[in-house]
Amino acid sequence: MRDCFKGFYNPTEEQLQAAWGSEETLFVLDTNVLLNLYGYAEQTREDFFELLGSLGEKLWIPFHVGLEYQRRRLEVIRDEKGIFNKINDNLDKIEKIFKGDFEQLALKRRFPRLQDNTEKLHKEIGKSISSYKKSVSYWDEKQPCVRSHDSIREKLNDLTEGKVGDAPESQDWLESIYNEGKERYENKIPPGYKDNNKSKSEQNTFSYNGLKYERQYGDLILWKQLINKAKDEGIKNVIFVTDDSKEDWWYILESRGKKQIGPHANLQSEIYREANLDIFHMYNTSSFLESGKEILNLGVHDSSIQDANTTFLQSLGRVTRKLESDLSEKELEKRYFTKALKSFKEYDKFRGLELKYQYGSLEDEELQDLKKRINERNELVHYIKLKDLWKSSRHDNEANDADDDENDED
């Protein structure tokens, strides 16, 4: 059975431990893993780089991963840097409440003593905000900007020197990928079919070094380059690290909620068919760090694992929110709120197991229970956030007599 249907079987913990120590193992990174580094705490990045350094010559990235990283790097830096502007904008809004909303109440005339308390509150909050802004400024200075020296890229340059795959050999090779991709996507054959909406974007294509790339087939290009590398003599195991959470990479089963079981069966079947591999396995960054800590005995901090895990769960959240964006508020409440609220009270006792969010590392019953709680907790958070956005947008519309609410699409 295992030999006939290898795509449906995940490696055991013993096999994975052996693969980590084998010189015949190739560790491959996805673009999102590299870009997410800009949003991590400094300690998380240091732990991640230490793990990559320990892999030595076993580390490799497809050419398309490197290309997408270089193309999108500045946009990610800009967006991460923009968070600090948003923080300061929110702090300024608090000040405007006292200068605007409270003054309109004319408390000094109506309730003098209450006005005195309001002024005291204003001063206390002002002190707290001033102290908080110093903390914001500290972290803002540590965050790279688009024109500053990029120490993260410099470190990646050192770690991936001589470990980047070859560029596409010709436009004809790319066109053959696009033609194959059309048929694969129509039949929902992974990877990448969840990205077919990129073809409708105004920026659905780009050019580099004389070749034209279609964005919707980026994952498929990466996958083909990975398979070609896996065919090399001396490679028996491939471990792919990705923070993509969509079902065109992972085998997701609907069982009292969607549950990720492991790599998509069709992906495993294809790479086993095309390359003479013993093991193919996938991690997200969090489980990659955790396995590196346990198997290689590295000093990876628990906070780093949690930091990366939060980012991965946020990625899952974006997928969920995209599905939710087309639902009305009442439909959301009917679908999620009652069940999620009930399970939310039980969630705390499972928090200690979040660091074990890795396939095969827990007992089956324990793992399924944990995933169920995490999923239901996320659904509740997504509902609350979406509801707050909806209310905020509606209030702004009424105040400004706007015709459309653009924030509903965010």
C-alpha cells in the first residue's frame, strides 16, 4: 500500500530525524519564508539565521524564490515600516478626543468638577502616550526602511551564496509551464491553482532579464525548479519550508472544521514520481524552528517559535478573512460567533500546546483537539475584527456622506 500510494503517507518522526542529519537531504525555502523575516522580532531572525547556517551546503532556494524575494522586498519593508506611522496616527486620535469631543461637551461650564477630573485624566494619558512613543521610536529605528542598509538581505546573501538554482533556460520553457498550468489549474492540480485570480490583476505579468513572467504561475515555476533539483544525484530527501497556508500546497481535510494533515497528496505523488526521493516533507517556519531546536539541539528560543507561529496563523487568518469578506454581518454571526464564543473559554488550556503545532509531534487525538481549538479561536477573532471594521466604516460613511465603503474590502 505505502509503495503504491506514497503521496498519502507522511514520514515518521524517526525518518525525519534521520533526514535532518543526512548529507543527502535538501532544505528548500519559499519566498514567503524570506519575506516574513522583516516582520519578526530580532531574536527570531537570529535564531532562524543560526538554523540556516547549521544546514551548510544542504540549503538551497529555487531561482524563482530568489527573484520574487528581490522583487517584493522593498514593498514588504515599506509596509512593515508603515506600521509605526499607523501607531502614531492612532495615538494622535486619542489627543483629538480631548481637544475635540470633550471640549464640545462644555464640561467646564456644566460640570466644573468633572472637568477637573477630565483634565487630570488627559495629563495621565498624555504621560503614558509620551512614554509609549519612546518605545515606538526605539523599535522604529531598528526597523529598516527602503533606503537604509538591509542587514537581513546581507545575511541571506551570505547564507545562500552558491545555493540558488539556475534561471529559466528560455521563454519557451516558461511558456510550456504556462500551458501546463492552464490545464492543471482547471483541474485543481497543485500547486498554485488558488492564485489564478492574479491573472485578473493589472500587474499580472512582469519581465526580468529578457523573460516575461505570469504571476499566477509563480508557484508552479518554483515547483518545477524544485523537482528538477531533486533529480540530482545524491539527493534522497527534500524538506520544503513554506508559510503558504492555502489548500494548493497542503492536504486539508474537512472534519468538524478544516484540518491540515500534511503536504498535498498530489504534490507528494508528483515529486516521488519525477525524482528518486525517499522523503518529501513540508514545514512552516514555526515547525521548522522547533524541529531544528529538537533535532539539531540548537538554542532556538521558544519566543522565536511562537513569533513564527503567530505569523503562520495570521496567514491562515488572511485565507479565512478572504472567504468571509463576501458574507454579510448576519451570516458571519450565524456561521461563527455562537460556536466560537463557546469554545473560546476553553482555549487557554491548549495554549501550551501551540508550540507543538507540528504534524506528527502529538498524539492524534490531542493534535486534532488542539487544531480544532485554534481554528475556532481564530474564527472568533476574525469575526470580531471584521465586525469592528464594518461598524467603523459605517460610522465614517455617515459622517462624510460617502457613497461606498472601501474599508469593507480590507
